[in-house]
Amino acid sequence: MAEQVNLDEVVTNIMYGLTNVIAEQTRLNDAKAVLYMALHNMQIYREETGLSTQVDNTSEWVRLFLASMLVRGCTEKTVETYKQEYKQFFTAVNKSLNEITTGDIRGYLAHCKLVRHNTDQTINNKTRMLRGLFKWLTEEEYITKNPMLKIKDNKVEHRVKEVFTDEQITIVKDVAKEHSLRDIAIVDFLHRTGVRISEMVALNRDDIDMHGRQCIVYGKGRKERPVYFNGEAAVHLKEYLESRTDDNPALFVGSRAPHKRMTDDAVRVMLKSLSEMDKRLNGIAINPHKWRRQFVTELLEKDVPLTLVADLVGHNNLNTTKDNYGNYSRSKAKEAHRKYVS
């Protein structure tokens, strides 16, 4: 039998949550008064969340869904991200899959926003992962009702993300060149190919066609595509590879023995360290995806067709490529001003 909850306990719990979003004491007192007015003539019962007498198939169903993602071509890294999110979700909700309601999901997402202080974009990512799971469960008829149908994405403000200026690119490359042959090879490779960081660190030496200045990478969904680099990037890559004394097949390795294959994080740390080597780079974000955005923007500025740019960087959705139009349009506007406004 469900346990009736004292009204004071309910109001206290709600007010505790509101303290995270309402700073003024006067507004908190007003909110408390409204709660008592709205709830005073209601009876509230605590939902039973103990172990059900039914068989809990949650773990098995989640495992099957994750397996289906691998079958569809999702990478192991993507599947692991989903797995960790589901682990957090079910720990927080403490219910089996066929007992979860829309209210449970809203409560979890609210907790992530108000208590964990997740951004709206992070909340939308969590929503997308939960939506995929419950849609699959409904289609496979493991559950009869999809509790995600009424859950909407948060509106996220779209901000044009910055790219490098010509001066910044020159400084970064000068710093990288002074630091090591590996670092300038990585910077030039990212800049001239537009590859994702995960695609680059997965490459081996044998994957590089130095004569044709190209290589094959495997992008999202394990889709294969060729990428190309210019003569300058080829020179730096060749000098770096010829300087190596290790036998690791990886294209880029750590600078210290035993010279293991570089990871995504290792490359990010290296790029960030470059900004600390020259005061002119203070406050300038240097990360793998910014180089990818730089690559796209430069192609658009040269009037390369949008569909071709999307092919070169492995975008399935042209809207993803269009996100760089902000930088492109601003650059064109600045160029027009210099040309036509005296």
C-alpha cells in the first residue's frame, strides 16, 4: 500500500530544489505560499519504487539495443557513451524499463540541469540517447508505450564559433615547428585535411600515400573516405616520420618511450600547450575541432561547392557544414566592406 506523504515534507523538498534557481528570499517565500495554496486540499502518496515481483529485463534490453547500434555501424566509442548515459539514468530513476513514465524522465532531466548544472546542449544529448532507446523498445514491442514522445528538446542558442585569423595560424605553426617535428606535423595535418581527431589518431604510417598526398580514414559509422593534404603538410609529415626511431605502426606517437599511439586527449593536451608557449596566443582556443572548422571555412571562402565540402569532411547532413556559414559570411562581409566602402 502506498504511503501518504505529509504536505510539509513535499513543500520542503520542492523549496530545496528551488533554492538552486531562485536567489531572492522574497521570491522563495512567495513560491512557498503558492505551493501551500495549490496543494492544501490534496492527498499525496509516495510512489512505491521497491523491487517489483515481475522479472526485470532492463539490463538485457539495454544490452540488445547497444548491440543493435553496433550492427548499424555505430563506433564502439559512441556505444560506450550511450552505455554510460543509460547507467546514470537507471541509477537515478531506480525503476525497470517497463515502469518508467514521462514524469520520471522529466524529473531526471531537471535534476541534470538544476543539480548537475548540465548545459541545454548536454540535456539535449541525453534526451537524444534516451529517445533512441525507448523508440527501439517500442518498435521491438518490448514496451507498449513510449514515454519519450512528449519530451521536447531545449532551445539552444546558436553561436557562430570562431576560427583562427591568418596571424594566429602563422604564430601557432611557428611555435609548433620550434617545439618539435611531431607537433608541426600534427597541426598541419589537422589544418590541411579537416579530419576528426578520432580519425587522425587511428591512422597508421602505412595508411599514408605520400606520393598522392592522401590517405583513407574511417569516419562516423565506420564510413570510409579519402582525405587529402598539401605539399607543406606532406613535407612536415615526412620529416617527422623519418626522424622516428620506434617501430610503432601508428602515424603519431608519444614523444617519450615506449612511444605509444597518441590518443584524442594526448593531442588535445599538446595543442593546448602550444597556446602557453607564446603570449600572443593567450586566450586563444587551440583544439582539433577548431582546425576542422578552419578547414571548412577556408574552402567555403574559396567558393568550393557546399556538397563537395561536406564530402571532404565526411558530413552526412549539409546543415552541419552550413554551421560554418557564419564565419564564411562574416569574412565575405568584411571583404566587401574593404573593397567597396571608402
